[in-house]
Amino acid sequence: MVDVRRLKMLQMVQLFKCEEDALQAVDWLSELLDALLKTHVRLGDDSQETRTMLDKHKKFVDVAQSTHDYGRQLLQATVVLCQSLRCTTRSSGDTLPRLNRVWKQFTVSADERQQRLELALNFHTVTERILQQESVELDSLDEVDSSGKALLDRLTMPIIFPDGYKH
């Protein structure tokens, strides 16, 4: 009987820790979203710098994906522990919607950031190619003009989250 109580107590501690860690994962993901929105704004001064920024952006998104996955795994563990303990989850009911909302905001923002970087890379690549030519054809200038306009049009668009919030 003592062993059963001890096991139940250990599971309760593990449940509490999983819920606490899941909340921490949501906080980390929120911090990554804030960093993305506030500090990841440059597009690079040339194609090489923009390519580097794209690579760093992809790694940044991978970190956020891992954080999101970790939070989901913790919340799944709370469900299993609660079933084992025959209890209702305390915070995971609120945590899952928060995790999903922050993740959706992050993915919308990250996708927009990637599209802007790709447009900037296209603009830099076309411009650098033309600057290396001895004589410039009118079609080449039209290509620079259209890629520049596409980039500027994209930059004027706000990021709109699924809940209607604009940034």
C-alpha cells in the first residue's frame, strides 16, 4: 500500500513538472515570436548577406519548431499522467490553446519573413547581375524594376495574424 501511494505521489510530482515545463515552452515560443517581430527586420545589403540571413532564419524556425514540439509532448504526457491518476489536468486545458495560438502567430510571421527575404534575394541577385554587365538591356532594367516593386509591395503589407491582429 505504501508503494502505491509513493508511486502516486511521484506521478503527481511528474504531472506538476510537465505542466510547469509546458508553460515554460509557451513562454519560450512567445519570446522567439517577439524576437522575430522586433529584431529580425533587416533584409541584407547584398545577395550574400541576404542568403546568410535566410540560412539563419531557417535555423531560428527550427529552434521554434523544436520548442513547439517539446511543449506538445509535455502536454501529451500530462494527459497520460492524468489518466493514470484519474484526475483532470489543471493547466494543460489552458496551455494547449495558448501554445497553438503562439505557434500559429510564429508560423505566420516566420513565413512572411522568409518571403520577404526571398524577394530581397531575388532583387539583389538581379541587380548584381546587371551591374556586372558592360551594356545593359532594357529588359534587364524591367526585371530590376519589377523585382524591386514586388519587394516594396510586400514590405508595405502588415503581418496579419489569424485572430485579426495586425503587426
